[in-house]
Amino acid sequence: MGVAEDAHNARILGSGDHTIVLAHGFGTDQSVWKHLIPHLVDEYRVIVYDNMGAGTTNPDYFDFERYTSLEGYAYDVIAILEELEVQSCIYVGHSVSAMIGVIASITRPDLFTKLIAISASPRYLNDPDYFGGFELEEVHKLLEAMKSNYKAWCSGFAPLVVGGDMESAVVQEFSRTLFNMRPDIALIVAQTIFFSDVRPLLKHVTVPCHIIQSMKDLAVPVVVSEFLHQNIGSETIVEVMCTDGHLPQLSSPDVVVPVILRHIRNSIAV
């Protein structure tokens, strides 16, 4: 087992002529794909892994300097693909991992035939001419709350992001994976995400990109999907689903799984 493969708990499931890579977002781990994986493994070679900093990874491997930018995560993706000898893949990235995939694809376009971005945003902060959904003051308050009482923050943040109450199984699942992160690592990861700005890089994307977005998402306003559509340099397709929340693959799998499968199959049929 290679170093990157081991550090990121990378697994290969199923087999087939085409490789599908599933990359999770902040506060989750590879278990976020549990509803999708059974629909893929009979047809495809599926690679799942955990982003460094997820509660399932060894915190000793977390490099506080490397992960102050999304590029550090993008290089991880490339290292995993190289170790697993992946020639090309369809990359399905959720939330921040969608932008990590964008960066990785600019660096190594040969490794990617298609990017499928779910709940993706190139920038979370508002600008005078851009609506990312968050004011700077709001983000500072959120980070302060993480610092002062991480467990309490998780309990409040999870239902907002999922779009449900604390009693829902999905909220409890997200709370669990969020709380599994070491608080100081979670804070750094959140800072990196909230202060990232991938907008200048979008024009350099050459890999076709499918953008899948919930109609209602606390973290990513629906207008962001149109911004990506207009600014990504490659061919793009946008699909807005009538789902609620930032983790639709967990909260609305009956809607989302068929959508993702269709985008994967369309990519291969072309």
C-alpha cells in the first residue's frame, strides 16, 4: 500500500473499464457516499478516500502549513491517483472537494475525463459583484464559536447545513463525522475553505464539468451554480435539484443518486 493510499484510507471497490473517484466535503468522510456506492460497484472501479483532517485520518499526518490552501488537498488527490495507477477518471467532488478537483484537473488534466461537482462554490464570502452567501463578520463569528466550544458548535452547525432538526438521522450522522474531527484541525480546515477563492482559476479548467446543486442550500446559494457555469473555461452542464441542504446525497438519496448516475453514464456514453 502506498503512502498516500494509506494516509487517506483509500479503497478500490468494484471493477470495470471506467474509474469513478468519490471525494467528500468538510466535516464528513467517505461514508457520505454510502447510498451511491452500491449503484456503482457492479459497473465501475470506484475509489473512495478521506481528505486529510477528516476524523477517520491520523491527525499526526495533518500538515498545518500544507492545508492552509486547497492546493495541498489537490496534490493529495493527484498522489492518490498516481499510486493507484489511475490513467483517467470521472471525479465526483462534493462541496470543497469539487474545487479541489478543479485545481487538480488544471494541474493534471490528463487524469480526469469529467468533473461532477455537487454543492460546489468557488468562494463563500460575498464581494461587491459576487454573492457567495456569507459576510466576513458571519464567518468570523462562526470560527470564534468553533474555537470556544467545538462540540456545541457542531450541534448547532449540523442541522443548519443538512437542513433538518437534531432528531433526523442525517443530522446525527453529520454531527458524528463533524465531531470526529480534532477541533484544532477542524478550525484550520474551515478557515482554509471559507477564505479560499478559486474564481481566478475557473477559466483554466479544460475538463468538462457537470454542476449539480440543491435548490436550497445554506452554504451555497443556487446562483453560485450559474456563476460556475458562466466562468468555468470548459464545457459545463448545470442541474438544480429540488432538494434541500448541503449534503443531498445523504439527506435526499432517492433524488440525488439517480441524478449522479445519469451524469456519470452520460459522461461515458459521449
